[in-house]
Amino acid sequence: MPEPAWRNEGTEPDYRFTLANERTFLAWIRTALALLAGGVLLHQFATELDPRLVVTVLSVGLGVVAGVLSVVSYTRWRANEIAIRQGRPLPFSWVLPGLAAVSLLTSAVLVVLLLVA
């Protein structure tokens, strides 16, 4: 696989910053896997919750968010790596507020379903 062109721009950063950026990327990937697992578990084991359509939509939604988070985590890692190499501030990301909103919405829907059931 050829090396990306941006790896030749700027100066080579201290390896500790690069490794910290990679650890953050892996943490986002773990979060995406946890969301995917939560969606699968919700769909498979929450058989008592009704309406079933809402549970299915919530499960599929968690799977979609997991896929989006996987892609966004790579683009975030890449943008951070470029900023580190060029000595610029790290870019703002909407991922944290977005993930918090998804968690809040999922929790609220599950609480309502559990109270109704």
C-alpha cells in the first residue's frame, strides 16, 4: 500500500504524539464496536419490549451509528495527524456532542419502552 502524500508534509512529530493519536483512534473503534454489539444484543435479547418495530429501529440505528463512527474515527485520526505534523491546533470535532446525543436518545427510548412494558 503506498504511503499517503500527507505523511511527507510538515515535520516528523515526536513518536509519542503519533502513538497517542493512534490510541485515541483505537478507543473510537472500540466505542463503535460496543455500539454495534449493543444493537445486536438489543435486537436479539430484548424480546419482551414492545412495539417490536421501535426496538428494531433502535437496533439498526445503533448499527448505523457504529458504522458512521468507524469512518469518522479514521478521518479524525488523519486530521489530527496532519495537524500534529504541521504544528497547528487540533481541529474541532462534532463527534463527542453527536455521540452524547445518540446515547441520550437511545437511553430515553429504552427507558420509555421499559416503563410501558
